Amino acid sequence: MKFSKQDTRYESEFTKFLKDLKQKDPTLEQKQREGRALLWDKAPLDLDARQRAEASRIKQQAYVYQTKH
């Protein structure tokens, strides 16, 4: 049995669903990109600000629930 030739006419139900969804809403991919940019794509880090924040961090005591009385 050879696997090199595959039946290219087959489309899964999921592929058909996605094609149908994209036809109904042509702006769907652009909306997805905007949503991703809003939630995941972050601005580059400012290394100076990060270094200042690290330097100004107060060290946490070993056992945070113990009071120093």
C-alpha cells in the first residue's frame, strides 16, 4: 500500500465548517488577528524600566504568615 498518493478530494466536516464560517463572515480572520494582537502581542520590553523595577523590589520574608513581634 502506497501512501504517496492521497485522495485530495476528501474534506473533513471541520474543514467544511470553517470554509462555511469564513464565507458567512469574510472579516473573521481580521477579527481574529485583532483579538490576538490585543491579548497576546506585547510591546517590546523596556530593559531600563525592568532593571529599575527589579532593583526596587522588596525581598519577601521566608515565611510570609509569621509576624515579627
